[in-house]
Amino acid sequence: MKKIDRLILRSFLGPLVLTFTIAVFVLLMQFVWKYIDDMAGKGLEFKVIAELLLYASATFVPMALPISTLFASIMTMGNFGERYELVAMKAGGISLRRVMMPMAIVVLLLTGVAFYFANNVMPYAMLKYRTTLYDITRKKPALNIRPSEYYSEIDGYVIRIDEKDSDGKTLRDITIFDHSHGATENNVVVANSGFMQTTPDERYLVFTLKDGCSYNESIAGEDFYPRPFTRVEFDEEILTFDLSSFAFNKSETEFFKGSYQMMNVRQLDTATQQLRAVQEERYREHAGNILDRMQACKIYLASAGTAADADTGLTEPVPATAAGEDSFENIFGDSKAPDATQPSVAVKAQPADYLRQARAIAEAVRSDINVFHEVIKADDEYLNRHYIEWHRKYTLSVACLVLFLIGAPFGSIVRKGGLGLPLVASVIFFVFYYVVGMIAEKAVRESAMGSIGMWVSTFTLLPIGIFLTYKATTDSTLFDAASWKKRLRALRGRKAR
């Protein structure tokens, strides 16, 4: 490796690592603020919180890599241009393409790493992240009974105390409302003092109550009218409460494995094939059902014409096999189709009766079509989410290369390093890329656009990158304010003539 390559790589890798770390940290802080209420006050171990943050950070890597590549490329080429190192390189016979080559190789490697991470590491990290977050949100807050407050976190009980000593265990003026037996019994325990402690395994909370009374009133069954009331005084009583719901219990990951976000490319291919097969089978069943109903409608309409032509108004009944048993059941509800083996009996029927039955069948068909439309719409959206996830694994990887093609020539043109302009330009380009991608993703999800719409943001920025690269290699003054002022003055001079 030549010294010039080492210089370029050293200048590029530093901002890349720094920006990547900052991007992951910012995204992680956004996650923390979103779920801070679900994590606070639950007495979680540091290991559990660290595990959740680690898995959450892993899910942000595919998004942090493109923006870090963009920022690092702008900053590196801007520093070269601002310190006239880029001019010195060109004077020494080194073209801009040669200067960008070491960074391009690194970005290509990052593109491969990003795809491997999105396809293999991210599904596992997402699975563990979702499982851990579900367990944390399900866990109850840590046991904290405060004076003059009604504490109801223990299932079936409400506890109120007036005072708590500095040791956190000795209590004064205790009132415990017992609703564990439901609404059929009202149980209240009152004590002057007591002692609170948990068992060594923290499975149970034990109250040792002193100088109190226990009140019981039953209002169920045979005791409803007498409503017996019981009052029992005690010098000491021990109550035990189950705290199993306060424990942090890990769920099985198999419960979340079926989600499309926890699949790699191969698994997504298999899942989409299965979903399409199920949808095609549903289409066939619905089409057969509609055809049966329409056939029954035609039979009733034909019967109506026969009845209209008859002088007596009497027609032969329609055999059960002609209309189909399903049609009779769907039309008449609980009524049964006539038995074809039994002798038929002539029934007086008017054309309006047959038309009414045909109209009922048509209404049933329309209702089925509306319901089927909503079902297929939901199925299409769920299937589209699989397509979106499949393409996302590629688009986020290719984004590193596309944004590099924008950042490196942009930095060489503006020739401004540091943190100011590169940061602003990076945010603008990435927000544009992200907004276009989100709009296209929504269109794909709602079937307004094919799955190729996930590449709209890439196809939008790629021409910009090619244009900037061309301008940079031709030493364009595209973003030079002085050159633009000179052109404006020349344009005004022409207009004055």
C-alpha cells in the first residue's frame, strides 16, 4: 500500500467510525426516550437493560452505516480541498478517481458487511430485542409502598399505610383491602403497626401485623339476605402475598419467530411463496362460491319467467339438485333444502317471489365480494410487508455506495471540511433519501406501487451522484459562490446591452 493510500484511509476511517458511533448513539437515545416509561421504576437488573440496549443498537446499524459513509466522505474530501491537499495530489498526477479509489474499496466492503449484517445478524438481534422489550413492558413496577397512598399493584389487594420508618420495613396504621375472592366477599384488615419483608427468593411478601382487626362480610349465595358480618381481633397475624407477577420472566423466542422482521432473505422467499399459495387457494374457493350463487340466481330468474307464462300461476318446484343445497341454506338460513327423493308438491308461487329470492342471492353475493375484498386487502398488505423487508436488506446496503458517490464529489467541489458544512449537507441528503424512501414504502405497502418501489430513493439519488462525480472530475465550480457571482454580473451586463 502506498503512502498516499494510507493517508486517504486514515483521513476517511476516523470520521467514519466517529460518525457511526454518534449515529447509533442518537438512534439509541431516541429508543430510550420512547420506552423510558416502560423501563423506569421496575427494579430491572443492569444486565437486562444492557442486553436490551445491545440488541436495540444492533437493529440501528443498517441505518447508521449509510449516513456515516456520507458524512465521512464529505468531510474527508472537504478537508483535502480546504487544505489544498487535493490540489497537490492533482498537481502530482493523481486524478480524483485515484484519490477516491481507497475510500471506494472501503465502502464496497461496508456494503457487503451491511448486507450480511441485515440478512443474518439483524433478524436475530430483532428477535431478541422484541422478546426482551415485551418482557420488560409486561413486568410490573418494583414493590414500593409509600405512605398515604393506595397501593394496588399486588393482584387482588389494595394496601394503605400512614407511616413508614426509615428502615423501610416498619409500618404504622395499616389498612389492607382483600378482593382476592371477587365481589362476593368484602374483607378488610386493619392494624396499628406491622413489619414488611420479602422471602429470600423474593417470591412472596410477608406482612406481620400487630394489634388489629379483621372484618369479613359475605354477600353471595345463601348468605345474600342475612349478610353475616364477622369481626375478629388479633394480637399478631401474618399475611403472605404472591409476588410472582413482579418477577422478570423471559418469554420463549418461538412466539416471535414468525414475524417477517425476524427472517433472512431465504426465509422471506419461502414465506412469500406460502402466502401466495394460500391467497391463490382463497381466490379459487371464493370464485367457486360466487359461481354457485350466480347459478342459483339464474335458476330463480328462469322460474320467475315460467311462472309469469303460466295461466294458473302454478309452477313446478325447483329441485334441490338444481339450485344446490348450499344455495338453499345461504338463502333461507336454518331451512333445509327439499329432499329430491320425496314426491314433489306443486306450490303456488308468483313471479315476484322468485325475483325476491334472486335479489336476496344477488345481495348475498355482493356482501361476500365486499368481505372478500377486505380480506384480500389485508392479505396483500401483509404480503407486501414481506416484500418490503426483502428489498430493505439490499437497499440499505446499496445506500452506502450511492451516498458515497454523492458525498465524495460534493466534498471535493465545495472544499470545506470540519463539522459545519459536512454535517449540514449530510443531514439534508440523508433526510431527502429517507423521506423519499418512506413515501415509496407506504405506496408499496398499500399496493399502489410494485415492490420495485423500494428502490425509488436509490434511483433518485444515483443520477445526482453520477452528476456530482462528473462535475468533480472536470474541476467544476458548481458550488463556488464567487463563480456564480461572476456569472450573474456577466448576465446582467448582457441584459444592459
